[in-house]
Amino acid sequence: MFVVDWLHKQAQHHPDKLALVDSASGRALSYRQFDERASRFAQWVLERWRLSPGDRVAVLARNGPEYLEMLYGCAKAGVVMVCLNWRLPAAELGPILDDAAPAAFVCDEGFLDVARALFGRPGPTQGDPAQGGPARDEPARDEPARDGQAPTRAALPGLVLSPAPAAHEPATAAQVAATVAGLEWPDYESALAAAGARVVEMPTRPMDEPWYLLYTSGTTGRPKGVIQTYGMSFFNAVNAMLATGLSGRDVLLAALPFFHTGGLNLYANPIIHAGGTVVVMRDFDAGEAIRWLDGKGRDAAGSDERAEAPADPGDGPARRPLPITQFLGVPALYLFIAQHPGFGQARFEAMRHWSAGGSPMPLALLETWSAKGITICFGFGMTETGPTVFIPDEATARAKPGSVGKPVGSMLARVVDRDGRDCGPGERGELLVRGPGVTPGYWRNPQATAEALRDGWLHTGDVAYFDEDGDYWIVDRLKDMFVSGGENVYPAEVENLLYRMPGVAEAAVIGVPDPRWVEVGLAVIVPAAGARLSEDAVREHCRAQLAGYKVPKHVRFVDALPRTPAGKVEKPALRARFAA
């Protein structure tokens, strides 16, 4: 089986349909313009950088329409995009670069200092600057360490993204060769203007061919690049359509970072596949999200209900409201929106489907949204699963709050005990997943691949169970569970209860060493503004509704919880701070 260039298909069928909108500037692209700009990037990759099929292009950039242009441009060129986490320092990005071995590098203007730290020099110094670095027949080489410093990585050809690109005349060769902030990398917009204007249609790609790499946020050992294939993206789109009714009439507010599977695949890629519209948030802001979700974001012009793009993406903000119909956020985003002063008056009338995932969602938070008549369909997925595995329908989400429902579309799931035997209804065990949305493995890491994929099933590391109806619940991560006095304690269960306590804005629970019980719970709480909480009051709240071994022995109050770029609570950071 194979996949086709679905961006090009949409540009053929609906050339003037609105495809992408930058939420900050209102800058808009039609499918024709999106396809043309992705084609220009593909031609730059092939003709200027002279990359070969399978070469990697690393991208260190915030969300923006340009990110998706590059993703689909890489597909057209047959190269693999490496989506880098811009929140990581150079010291953590370095091992990822060494693992991915990219042949070119693109970064936001704001990350040039990181690029200098990664490559140990002001920028490429060999080859034709107009190409953005060394020629492929004269590759730069790693230099030895000097004065005790780490070895210098070879310079790469590259491009620099400006914060808010504007329309401009095609660049001259001299303009393209100009340096940007000391780096001999062309500006992205100038490079696209100088590239060929021919529209490139991606040849058919095998389902198992890698399209891009997403590096997991693991905290130990070698960084793991999860291979994302064309088939994974295709089946994730199909699964999302089946589960949510997603179609070309939908407008998505994309608020999660694009270096994360939730950002690209829930549901930006499926929306593009269906021919809908993606409104891209460069950075999440609760107030701005409310404005968009409530139909009061920046205007978008068009000739029909869903609007079409202005003639030129640089013509400025579009001209009329664009109703958002789809949104997916991690629990933290829903929490921040619910805590914003504008939440109470917002009506969200155009919104058709609300989804959540990424980490356990407190039932109290689900109830806060339910009080507004909104049903959040809390699902489950992983970078390794494309990611969609579970999304409940609204009836299940209302009847069984916290359930992720049944496996969607082409995905299969089972729960097994420690001996690998299948569990029955209500029995807790490890969740296993299989299906065409599952990754073929980790980039250049056969050991990790063999550990995760066994007998055709992906071992997720999540504790789950299902009921008599076949609906699943995700209990917690196996690695977050701790054993106190011989009893298993699942932090998510305690956290759910803490979120119901008046005065608690955020909460996380970890296991810490104890001389008597081996491990006990420690609750880390962010008090709500003006709230006065005490350790005794927190323990009493828990003791009234939990078994004694589940009640946190320790309570700590903090101003904020550390979070990963995906919005998950960074529990390793809490353990390092409180469990030492």
C-alpha cells in the first residue's frame, strides 16, 4: 500500500479554500498557496542543499504555518524532518542531533544562540553561502575539542525563520546570500522566493517510509527518536475522522507544540488531510485561546462559511470571524482556560468537538467544563501510536467520566498481567496496543525497539483496565506508581481527589523513600489565589475518602508545577527536588 500527496490533492480540488492561519498576525494561506510554498521548500532542499532521499532536516522552531510548509515540503522532497523541542537547552539538543545526524538545519531567529552553541561556531564557513552552507561534495568535518570544550559539530546548511514573515518581492541572489545575525544562513522567506516556482507533487510513498522523527521526553539514557511513517499519519487521520467526525468543514485551533505528536497529529495533519482549516497558535495563551474558541479571534476572509484565503498571505489580517469547531488540549491547557477570568462569559457556540489527552484528567476539571454544557472526550495515545488509540464518543464521555472508551478504527488493545496473561474486566494490568498507527520503532535504536515491541504488540508502560462493556480506563504510568507497605499506590487517583479540595489550583503526587513503609506519598500543591491551606487539612481531606496507605504522608506547597512542553507534570523534576 502507499500514500499520495494529500496536500496537493486538496490544492487541486479546493485551491482557494483556507488552509492555514497564523493566530497572532491573521496571516492566511489557501491550499494553493500552502502547496506552492511547500513545493518551494522542497526545491530548495533538493536543488540548493542537494539533499538525498532519507537525509534528515532538523527544525528548531515555534509553531507557525511555516512549520507545516516544511513538514509537507520534506515529504515532497523525500527527506525526513526532525522536529526538535525548542524548550531544551543546547546541552540536551546536542545528543539528539548526534543521534538524528541531520544534513541541514532550520531555526527560528530567536534560537540562533542555541544554534551557535550546537555547532560551536558563528555559522557555516565552507561552500557557497547562497546555498546556506557547505557544498555536499565538500562536507564540513567535526573539529577536535579545544581548551577542554566539547568537540565542534560540523557546520550544516541552514535557514533562519523570522518571527513574522511578510510578503515581499522575489529575492535576488545577493539577498539570499546575505548573513542573518552572523550566521551564513539565508532567511527562510528569501529562500522560498528564490526557489523554483514549479509545484511539486510528492510521489507515492510506501506506508512504512519514515516522514519525520519525534524525540520522546524521556529522562534517562539515550534519546529515543520515534519514527513517524506516512502510514501512521494516514491511519491516524482515518481514526480521527471516525472518532470525531472530523471533516473538511472543521476549523482547528492548534495550541500544542508541533514538535509533539499532539501538535501535529491532534488534529493538524488529519485536518489538512480532510481539507479543513488549521489556526496555528505560536504560543499558548489562555485568554487568546478563549477569544478564538469563542469566535472572537482575528478575522479570516472568505467567500463562503468556511472562508478562503486572501489573494496574498501578506495582505494582512483577514476580514471576518472564523469559527473554531475542533480543539484538543492536554489537561493543563483546559485547567488554564478554566482559571482565566474570561472563561465564565465565554459561550463557545461554534465548537463541535472537544478532545483531551496526554495525562490523566482530574474529574473535578471535567466537571467544571461539564457545568458549561461542554463534554470533553478524554482519549489516549502516545508518540509511538501515531497517536490516536482511544477517543470516547460524547455519550460514553458523559456516562463514564474519565473513561477513554474503546479502541478507535484500526487500533487494537489488550491488558495483561505481569506474566503476560490477559486480564479480565476490572483487572488492572499493562496496556498493550497494536495496529497500523504503531511506529515501526526507534531511530537507530534496535534495543529500545525490541523492548517496546514484542510479539507484534507495543508495551505502553501504562496501567489500565476495561469494564464489562469494553470501555477502557487509564489508571497511571507504571513508572509513576509506587508501593507503600506492599500496596500499589496510583498517584492519579490521589491527584483526582486533591483537585476536588477547595483552594487547590494544581496538584501532583510522587512516591518518596520512607524507612518504615519503603515509599510513601508526597503531595505537591499549588494553592489557588488567596487560598490558605495547611498540610493537616490536605491530609484530612484525603483521609476521609482514601485508604490510609494512599494518603500523602508529606505535603509541599509551591508556586507552580514543572511541566514538559506537552503540558504534563514533570514528575522526575519533582522527585529530584523532594525525594532526594
